[in-house]
Amino acid sequence: MDTKTQRKVKILLVMTAFFSIQLIIIGLINYPWISYYDENEVEDLRDDMLDFANSHQNPDSDLFIEPLIDSNYRAIDSVNYSSSLLLSTN
């Protein structure tokens, strides 16, 4: 092979490697990695959800439905977004 052909082959290999690496990275980022929770974590989350649902029940109907806008705002505003449970990404 002459030098022009070798240069074209090298450029083609570099470009192929560049795009292949990008596709591999995109695949790794978008792959849904499975994570399992311990029984204790599940129990804690279940208890927290039940406490939240019970504390935000409508007193008239005992349902988790708030008919008034003020009540809905109170329910949304009372969520602690700085909780460590919300920040964990396990």
C-alpha cells in the first residue's frame, strides 16, 4: 500500500473507533441498571409512605384527596425535599 492509502485507512480506523466509543458510552449511560433494596429499606419506605398518606388525608372523607387549592398547596409545601431519602439514588 502506498502512503495515501495507509493514511486513509488510519483516518477511517480512528473515526470508526471514535464513533464506536461514543455509541458504547451512550449504551452504558442508557442501560437500566437493576438495584435491589433490603427488606429494612422497603419497610422504612412503606412506613414513611403510610405516615405521609395518613397525615395528608382529607378530614371529611378520609381519602388522600384534597378538594381545596389551599389544602393541596399545604400538602405539596409540607414535603421535605432535603430529606436524605429523596437525595439517595441507589
